[in-house]
Amino acid sequence: MLVHLKGILTAEQVAACRVALGGARWLDGRVSAGPAAAGVKHNTEADLTDATVRQWSETIRLALGAHPGFMASALPARICPPSFNRYSGGQTYGEHNDSALLEFGGTWVRNDLAATLFLSPPEEYDGGELLIHDTFGPQSVKLPAGDIVLYPASSQHEVRPVTRGTRIASYFWIQSLVRDDTHRRLLRELDASIRQLRQDSPGTAAAVNLLGLYHNLLRLWADT
């Protein structure tokens, strides 16, 4: 399931983040890649030991927690610290798979979902599409600044070469309370139906019953 969520960051936040990242240290992206991915990875990444970079990583994490669409879609148990990457001058990240398990701060995270939060508006650069090899075929993603795409971390994916301008984004991984992608999709759709029913018919018994169904399914499928 691919999920596009709008407005994780406001335009003002995106602009401030871009200014902050402009003064950050940037490293060769191959440093953080595994042996297989390093051969196809050509980008730079902001140094997470930089205090300014860490501050914006935390700002994004807090924004995610305040966004109802993200919480309903990801049902996060753990969120890896958001990182930042940059592509320009033909840089690309060829087709690859993310690791199933990631270690951050001494804690292992099962990699259920991958996320890309776009920080450059699409008119600033050519190329740079995130190409995700989904069960329904290849999906090309290039979103407005401040928007995010969530997709199963099991998917092969790539970033197409950036042939003009610069593409800046934040990326991170999520361990979900519900590891099965189909179960997460059903819960997300049920949550959306409940919200719409509450809006159209406040206080209706049907909304109460559906909410009970939602929590019973979550109880059945969740790992804690």
C-alpha cells in the first residue's frame, strides 16, 4: 500500500528546514549503505551528529506524531530518526532493498514501512522520482514539498537521476504495531470511514459500532 499524506510540514517549516540544511555538513551517502546498496548509491546525506540536523530530525518526528493521517496509516511502534539526503548533477540511487532490521541507539527496529518526506518542490528539479516496485507494478512518486509517501519497506525501489536542480528530502523507517500491510490498509480504510461517519452523522450508533470493530481488529492484529 502506497499512502500519500499532505502537509506533514508547513511551507514555513519547509523553508526554515531548507535554510538550516544549507549550513549543515553533508557526507557521501555510501557511508550508510550496506555492501549491496553501496554500489548503486550516489547521493549525499546530512550528518546526523550535526546539532542543527538533529533538531530538524526531531521537529519532523514531532510533526508526524501530530498528523492524524500518519498515525492512522503507519500505526507506529518505533520511528527511526528522520535523516536527510540530497541529489544533484545526475546523482541517483539504483534499484535496491532496505534492510529488514535496523539498529538505532542500541535498539533494533523491524523495518515495516519506509517513508520519504519531500523538501524540494518538484519544479526545482528534473528527474529524482522515487520509483517503487509495488505489487500493482512500478509507481513513480514526486510530491510537493512538505508531503510524504509511505510504502512497504519490503518493496524494491530507486531514485531516478536528478538531471537539473537539487532534490532534498527526509527519509526514515517505521516499525508498525501492525506488521501486515494488508491489515494496515484495512484498518486505515475503516478509520477513514469512521471519521467520515462521525462528521456526517455525529453520535450515530453505527459509528460507535464501527469503532468497536476497529479496536477489536487492532487487538487481534497488533504486536506490542
